[in-house]
Amino acid sequence: MPLRLAANDAGFDTAFDALVNARRESDADVSADVTAIIQDVRDNGDEALARLTQKFDGHDPEFTGWQITPLECEAALENLDPNLRIALELAALRIRDYHEGQKPDNRDYRDDAGVRIGARWNAVERAGIYIPGGRAAYPSSVLMNAIPAKVAGVDRVIMVTPTPGGEVNPLVLAAAQIAGVDEIWRIGGAQAVAALAYGTDKIAPVDVVTGPGNAWVAEAKRQVYGVVGIDMVAGPSEIVVVADGQNNPEWIAADLLSQAEHDPTSQSILFTDDAAFADAVAEQIDTQLAALKTVETAKASWQDNGAIILVDRLEKAMPLVDRLAAEHLELAVDDPQRLFNKVRHAGSVFLGRHTPEAVGDYVAGPNHVLPTGRRARFSSGLSVTDFMKRTSFLECDENSLAKIGPAAVALAEAEGLPAHAASVQKRLDP
């Protein structure tokens, strides 16, 4: 059964602490397996990729083909249902427009001492994006990962996606065509992440790896970080909804289930100040579960990880919401800005009664790749700058060095680094 808490009950603090600190990451000890897979790819390259693809995906890329060709992507887009094509193109347009606004400005100026200083932004040369494949279709993930990379100015966007049994999902290929993906490889799992990070004879190494995946993919990204950049180590999805009794309980129940259906370890939490409304939402969840094709997953998530928390006033919920630092936060009230002003930690916030989180997953514009597991306390969702890096620069002339150089000499000598001091002092001496 989902957890039911009331903020005024004795023992609430202890129970809420347990909720905040509960680990929902995979219990499988995948670290050693992933380490072995990465080493195998480093040692044996494409041979390891072919062998592991046969083992995990049931096909040999030497026969099914290592790459998905541009012609296949063009055909997938041309043959797509017209309504789906319109939806994908609308989503791509909105995602691109939003991320265009994230591009940072270069700086170049002279300060009061006459020193020219600034910073210049450049995109990485190659970005790798991981997209789950097979029967699962995640075209939205293609758009959310590839479009920011293209907006940043990445030269080549390289996509890896598993194709179990050799099966290719045309919706994913159509999204790749719309997003401008440059290469698509029929490999998945930790071995695909290793190939992107270290390269093989066939696959050139990249600079950044982004995209969702299972526990093995997430662990592989964690292990290759430092060789390449990554977006984040993502855990199970989560949603927190803050709602008063003026909402339609059917809507709020659907919002909570929208994340529960991702995975049995996903989490959905409702804060409300209305006990009768809480009961109505719980009843609606039971009703809607019965009609969901994803009932097995959603029911396990809701029963094992769901929670309904009753507070006297919604304002009192906000410090608790901040402690959860959720991936998704809905503020389903008439004046959401009032509560939003009190939010410090959340991956993405959805304001008002007519802004379901699911619209953000597809067509709203902001990225749906967001920090989970309380990581919103210190990290942000995927953005254009994840595919860029900043290079600082400075330029002194004789006069400006004379103004700031003596301080540099003094600090270098204080740190016991005489060569540092000398490299400045020799320019200051007559």
C-alpha cells in the first residue's frame, strides 16, 4: 500500500526522513559486470561489441548491419503516420526554440587595470547519445538529446540504440532524421557506452555521452566519466504533486500514474491540504490502474513507493518538497507562482492546474532529461551547455602587468613557488 502520512501526526518527522532517504536504485550489483564489459570493449573492440550484441540483443551486427543508414531514417520519416509526423515536428520545433535561448554569450572586455579578460564558448566535436531500443519507442528522448547538441554546434551526433532480434523501431529513426543525427549504430548496453567513450575501429570516440538507459547503462556512464563528459547518472523517475481540493481528482491521479508506469522503482508523491481530496485521488488511482496497459509496472510503483502526505496548509509542504528535490514537481493550484517562489530544489516545475508533467515529456520545450534521486539539490536538467565548454582568456600589456604583477609575485613567493614568481618578476624588472 502507498504510504499515508499527516504532518501533524506523532512520528511524522521520522517517517518522512525515511521516505526522503529511501534508496530506489537497482539492487543488482552491476558495478563488477559493467567494469568487465568496459574492459572487454577496450581490449577487443568491435569483436567484443559483436559478441556482446549477440549475447544480449540476439543478433550479429556482422549480418544485420552495424549501422542504420540515412536512407532508412528518411524512409521511416516518409512512411510515418501523418499525425505522428506532425506531432514529432511540433515537438522538435518547440525543443529547438527553447534550447536556442540557452546558448551562452562570449565575454571580452578590459577591466580597470587595463587587462583584457573574457571567455569563449565552443561546442564539443562529437557527442554520443544513448537511446533505448527494440519494442520500446522513445522518440522524445532522441529529440531531447540530439537537438540541444545540434543547437550547441556539435560537429557530429552519434546515436547508439539496441535492436533486440535486429528489430528497429521506425518512430525512433524518424525522430533521428528530424533531429539531424549523423550516425546510428545498432549496439546497446554498457558495451555501447564503452565504445562511445574509448572508440573502436568502427566507432570513433566521442567527447560527451548523454541519454537514458537501464542500471547497466547508468553504471557504465558513471565509470567512463572523466574519459568523457556525461549528462548525469539517472535513477528511477519521480513526481511530486502539490494540489488543493479544487482539483479534479481524476487529473491528479493520472499525473501520479504518469511516472509510476515508467518502472516499479519510480515514485509518485501527493501533498494536499484536503483529506477528502486525498481519498478521492487514491480511489481514482485504483480505478485508472485497472484500465492501464502498464498496470503491472504502475501498480508496483504506486504500492511500493507512492505516498500521500496531508498538511494543514500547502505553504507548509514546500520545505518538505525541497527536501525531496524531485525530478518533476507539479504545483496544481490557482496561484502557483506563490508556491514556486518557495521552491529551491526541483528538476523541472509545472505551474497550474492545466500543466501536467507529461506535456513536458514531449512538446513543451524544456528538456525532459532531469536529475533524479535528490540530485536536483546540486544539478540541472540537460541543456545546450552540456555539449559546450568555456575557455577563458586574458591579455596583459606592459602597463596592466605592472599594475597586477607585483601581487602575483607576492602570492607566488608566499606559496613557495619561486619559478612562478620569477616568470612575472622578470617582465616587471627594468
